[in-house]
Amino acid sequence: MGKKGKRDKKGKGAEKTLAKMEKKVSRRAKKEEEDLEALIAEFQSLDAKKTQVIESSCPPPSPRLNCSFCAHPERDELILFGGEYFNGQKTYLYNDLYIYHIRKNSWAKLDIPNPPPRRCAHQAAVVPTAGGQLWIFGGEFASPNGEQFYHYKDLWVLHLATKTWEQIKAPGGPSGRSGHRMVACKRQLIIFGGFHESARDFIYYNDVYAFNLDSFTWSKLAPAGMGPAPRSGCQMTPTPEGNIIIYGGYSKQRVKKDVDKGTLHTDMFLLKAEGAGKEEDRWSWSRLSPSGVKPPPRSGFSVAAAPNSRCLLFGGVQDEEEEESLQGDFFNDIYFYDVAKNRWFPAQLKGPKSERRKRRRGRQAEAGAAGQEQLQLPPPQGPLEIVKEVVAEDGTVMTIKQVIPGAAGDRSGSEEEEEEDEEEGAALGQAVEPCPRSSAMVAVKHGVLYVYGGMFEVGDRQVTLSDLHSLDLHRMDQWNVLQEMDPKTQEWLEESESDEEEEDDVEGAEGGEEEEESSEEESEDEEGNS
């Protein structure tokens, strides 16, 4: 009893501290958000001019981060909404809606009257109700100078069958935030975590809310047990039984004035629904200790549901924080988590074996006909590093390094054959494997993983991607390139450049699209979002 009492006291103390911090952040953020509401209203008045639904074929979306990317529950389509683009001086925020037609490998832009305001770092979930619904909650808007932030707490639904947006106004929902996570589970939307930031303060959350999709009501959950520490950008996965799994995430704490320390979380929790039926609001936390090979610590990773009761984790970045600089190692690997076995394991691509076997058999037949001696097995091929150079429109050369894992298997042949296979592997790696990145948008449809965009850094420059790759999760043979990155969409404006140059380059970056809003964004979302 004594230990339990101490834990309860500690828990209540942490709650009081969190409440005080939230009040402090709210006070300072209130004035900022009031200033930004007028700007948001101005953009909404522009959106109000849209009076009819227009779907038009279009080029791929411009590069962007922290948008939502979901699979249509009924059609062979992927839905992309919102996001941000940073060019070194400004960040554009979007509320446009794109549809990717999987079978046609083509994009369409969907203009629908009265859309949600522009935002990034929001969350979206799809449900099959009434021909399909896309639900969106929260997110962030930033001022043009990047010093003021507005965090949304609104809830929207896109009715996919009728192509109409609807704002759901229900009391008792979560406070404004971004970097949170939301999943659809048993006729509920479950929201966990996230952060709220003002110019001088920030706060991370570990609260849990549920929105009932039948009664359209919010409820704040009070799970029993010790749950995860406050965080954003974590993995949140529903299980077939109606439970929720939380893994990883990012948070930061102020260690002294103007000095913050970031934390990469690597712990895992199960949020279990106790009872059944009408007792869905009874939940409990328990800690999970998965077996297998766990992903190295990282933030900015992307998560999707995979076949066979698995979820996958793709990419991310591990930052090395020092006093004056922040350098990151970017990833393009995939890890699977098996929900039933509570086990992590890294994905291994098999490669297009049939073609290699045919080539190898042909070479062996020629060697046999020539009366050559039996060839010995060479040692397994080690990892192969591929270096790609991409030249942006402004002449900047961006170097992208990729490591192609070596295939240890039944290889046979001479040194010449090995070199030939290595060259083929290099070409294959260059052609199909997504470069390392964080904050990529991922979706799974019919067992195929789609990865859109993301970002990586070259020195002080941030490169925002717009390429699209796919991988069959059943076959696990090779990546397919559906859309290459267009170097013409890349630009980077240094702080020393003039305002006139800045304006000209901003228009060029958007590929001629009319974008009325700009704002500068801190790197917080890059670390904490999805």
C-alpha cells in the first residue's frame, strides 16, 4: 500500500505541474492566436469563393511536409490534404486536396467548397461509413514571421461519396495541438498526445480523448495504470481486438533559459479497452516489452498498418544535438511490429530473383559448354553504398547517400559476374529505393505501401521531397518508382538574399500555383510529426 500511495502522489504531482504549465502556455499563446485568427479568417474568405465541386487532372502536388495521406476505404485512391513547404525563409501552408488514382498512376485536384483552414501537422483517419469518410483533427498554422503559432482544435469530416466538407462542433474535445496521433478504432476516433507551442513556451501532452462516431460526442479517457510520458510524433496502432499500441515519439524539456533538451522515446505501451459493448470508456495502460530486433531510436518516422496483423515503421532521423548545431542521420529502412507475437523485426527485400537466376543459369551453361572448372561460391556480398547527386534549379548540388543491403544467398560465379551483379544492384538501388528521409507520408492499400515525399538535410539546407514509391508488402521484392523528384521544384533562399529575390523565388517554388499565405516554421514539427 505504501508504494502505491507514493505512486499516486507522484502521479497527482505531475498532473498539477502539467496543469500549471498548460495554463502558462495558454496565457501567452492566447494573444498570439488572437492575432492569427484574423489572418486565418482572411484565407477562409478566399476559400468561401469556391461554390462548386471541381475535380481536375493535375501534375503531382508540390513538395510538402506534414500533410495527411490516407487510403480511400472503398476506391483505389489515396487522399492527400494540407501540409507545409519551407524554402529557407518562409513556410507555405496548404489546405488543398489531392486524389492519387492508383490504377492510372495519376493525380487529380479536388476543389470542394468550405474546406478546413490551411494547416500542417494535423491528423486524419478514414472510416467506411456512407461511402467513406475522412476525419481531420487539429494541426498548426504559423505567422509570416514564424514567431506566432495557432494550434487548431477543430474536427472536420470529408464525406467522400458526396464530396462535401462538414465541421463537427461538439464540446469537450482536446485542446489545440499538433504532432498528436489519431486512429479509428471500434466506431471511435482515439486521440493521444501532441504538443502546443507559443513563441516562448511549449507543452507536450499524454492525454487520451475519444470521439464517438455514432453519437458525435467527445469524452476524455482516464485509463488506469501508468501511461506514456508526454510526447508527439509517436506510433499509434489499433489492434484487431480494439486496443491501442503506442511506441516511441519525441518530446523536449527546458533545462535552462533558452536551452531545450530533446528526448527520443523508445518505450511501448498497450492501451487496453476493458470490458465490451457499452463499457468502452473503461481503459487501462500497461507497458509492453517486445522481443526481436527493435528500430534504432529516431524521430520523424512514418507508420502504417500492414497485412497479417502487423504495423510498419519507415524512415526517420536520429539527431545528434550539440551546443551550436543539430546534425541528423536519416533512415530509409522498414521495421515490422507483429501485434500478435509482440515482436519487432527488420524488413528484408528479396529482390527480383527470377531474372537474376535466368541470367546466372545462362552464364553457367556457357561456362559448362566451354569446359571450365566448377566455380566456387564467393563470400556474401556486403552492403553497397550508392551516391546520387541531384542538381536543383538554382545550381545547388545535393548529394544523397544510400546503402543497399547486401544479399547473402546462393550466389555463384566468377569475379567478373560478381562485378556485373554489383553494377546491376547499384542501378537497381539507384532506380527504386527511396533515399533516406524523415516525415514521409505513407499509406497502405491492398497490401501495397505507398511512400510520398518527406525531407532530408544537406548542411543547413532542408530538401523537401515530392517523389512517390510503392512496395508490395506481400511479395517484398523491390521498390517501384511511381513519381521521381523534380529538381525544378527545389529551391533554398539564404537569409542574406533580398526581399525582392525572395518573392520571385517563392513563386517559382510553387510551380505557378496561386498561394496566398506564407510563414516560417521552427523545426519542431520535423522532429515530432507525422
